[in-house]
Amino acid sequence: MKERFFNILFLIAVLVGLLSLLVLLIDVISDGYKHLSWDFFTNYASRKAEKSGILAPLAGTLWLISLTALFTIPIGVSTALYLEEFATDNWFTKLIKLNVANLAGVPSIIYGLLGLAFFTYTLSLGKSILAGALTMTLLVLPIVIIASQEAIRTIQPSLKDAAYALGATKWEVSKRVVIPHSI
């Protein structure tokens, strides 16, 4: 009886949230759809509202996302692979894993300030896409490492044992079994 009551209560709470989101979305779309045009996406910012567009911020966002992914994915997956498959289980590895887990909980403003101080001023990158991408890489790297570690842990040991039984080296097992199956 209590369980059913709380299930209904939680369902109502979720539906209220979704309904509110739907109302806000409909309101935004009904107010803004008439301003959307191809020129809006292909023009640069202008002082004249009719001619103003979002090309520069859109391109900057795409560059930032692309560079962040280019830096983050290889480093994050390689680190997770090393920690799960190659590193011995000693105090240093445990310290690295603990630090990665702690870094995942650091507020993003701290990473922003670190990126500003280190990449912008210390390395003299200025206010550039590269400085932003490197800062974003620092921000998401712990999350990518942890997610990749969890994916690697889901690989059945029997798959790895079968590859070893066929004479594969540790690197071959990682490259041909662990990475493809964890994706």
C-alpha cells in the first residue's frame, strides 16, 4: 500500500516537471520561431537585430567541442586502459585512482580559474579556442577516465583468457578485445 502510494506520488512529481518543461518549451518556440531563418545561422552579430546572426558563436562552439574531444578521448581512454589493464595494484596506482575520483567532484569554476591562470596567462595562449579546449579537457577528463574504467571492467575475463590462450600479448588483448568490447 505504502509502496504504491509513493510510486504514484513520484510519478505525479515527474509528470509535473515534464509538463512544466513542455509549457516552457512551447512558449519559447511560439515566441522565437518567427525569428529563425537561414540568415540567423549564417550571419555574424550585427547592431541591426534583423541582420544579426549566430555564426561566430556557433563556429566557436563547434571548434571548442571538436578540440576538447580530440584531446580528451585518447588521453582518457588510454589512462583508463593503463589503470585497469597494465598498472600493478600498488599504493601509487591507488593514489592515482583516488585523485581521479576526487577531481571528478571539483566544481567547474575551479577548472575555469585554473585554465585562466595556467593556459591563458602562464602559457600565454591568451583568450583562444585552444586555451578553452584545454581547460574543458581538464574538466571532463576525470569523468571520461572513470566511465572508461567502468566500461573496461565489464569485459568478461573469459574473453581475455581466450585471447591469452591463443597466444596474444597484453597489448593485443587490450587492442582487439578490451577496447572494442568496452565501446
